[in-house]
Amino acid sequence: MTKFFATVCLPPTSPRKVPQVVAAMMAPYEANLTEDWSPVGHWDWWAIHSSVGNAYLVLPPHDGDPRLVTASTVPRRKAELDALGPLECYGGPRGLLDFDAMRTRAGITHDALLAAWTELTAVHPPASPLTDFVARHKAEPGSYSLADAKRDHLAQPLVQDVAQRAVAGDPHFDISFLLNDPVGYFAQEHEETRSRSVRCAVPGFALVTLDGSWTDADSDDYWDQANRYLDGLDAEAVVINLLCHC
């Protein structure tokens, strides 16, 4: 079971009607439509979701526009939406949203993460990626277990510091760094990683288009196609993000 974000495109829709229109758009992809897992099923629950710092950004001239999907424009009986930050919303008409600013934000966030990592590497001894410890386990399976490999990797001061910051809610190192190897992550080519962050800033893992078609990141060239589609939407078409579970 996993969670992912889906970006759903709707015809012009008032915020209070968004939940029911989204439900109709998503219905064909419910996993439990058949007794066994539906062959076109992608979710078993979903919710309109966003968080401060990751929400849709509003073009400043349209701040407070009642057509935006916010905690104040959608009745709580229809969706449990929390207040977000300045110029943030859960979605709304394409013409009111600032996709360029969202991509800029993603690039800045990535740069800040890389800078925070660089600062930590300056105060800790060099650390080895988890793959080095796993390689030792494979070479010495009888005397060096996989549990030993994970323990020794995590015991490195640099990795420990990142883990502690993730648990404490550090703005740079999120919970994903408790599950993934930070040393391996930051050993990547970061121009490509930054570019990927920018491409993923607007569309979610999946996209439901105005005609109800579903496509997702398992498809070739998904991110570029999804960005082109969203950029080209009519100004009145509504875009909303859902957190889905499957």
C-alpha cells in the first residue's frame, strides 16, 4: 500500500461543488469497483490535501478570490481543509494560479537543502553510503549481517545528525531522510535532481485530465507531458490536488 498525489482537472466549478465533482471524476478509478481489485483501479481512498509550503500558489492580484479552493470557500461538511500560508490554496481556476512561482519555489527549496547538507558535511567526518555497508555484508554474510550494515551506516555522525533533524521537523530534512540514505542521495548529480524537482512542482504523480483520462509517472515522458497539459489549460478550468492511497 502506498500514498501519492493526483492532480485532477475540472471544468469551471465553484469551490463548494469541487468535492462532488472530483468524486465523479475519480469514481472510475476506484480499486473496489469490482469484487477483486479493479483492473483500472488506482485508489481505495482519497482526500483533497495540501500543506503549508507545498500548496498551489496564487497570482498576487487574485489573492482572496472566492473562486479559489480554500478552508473558507469549501464548507467543512464537504472537506476538512486547514488554513494555508499567504498566497496559498488547495487549487482553483488555472488563470488564478502561479505555476511559474511554484517551480521557482521548488528550485529554491532544493538549493536550500543542498546548502544545509553542505554545512553539515563541514562539521562531521566524511560518511559512507549505505551501499558500501551492504557490499561488505554481501562479501561477509556469515560474520556481518544486513542488520549490522544498517546499524553501522546509521551510526555515522553525519547520518545521525540528519536523522535527528528529520525527527525534529527541520525545514530542510524531511521524514523521507529517515527511510532513505542521505549520503547516497546527495552523491547524485544535483543539476538533474534539481531539474526533476522543478518538473514535479506542479503535477502530482498522476493526472486526471478534463476528459477524465488517467495518466501517471509510470508512463514515459509523463512529467513533461503533464506540465504541458496543465500550462495549456483554459484559464477557467479548475485544478486540484488529492492525496490518494492504493
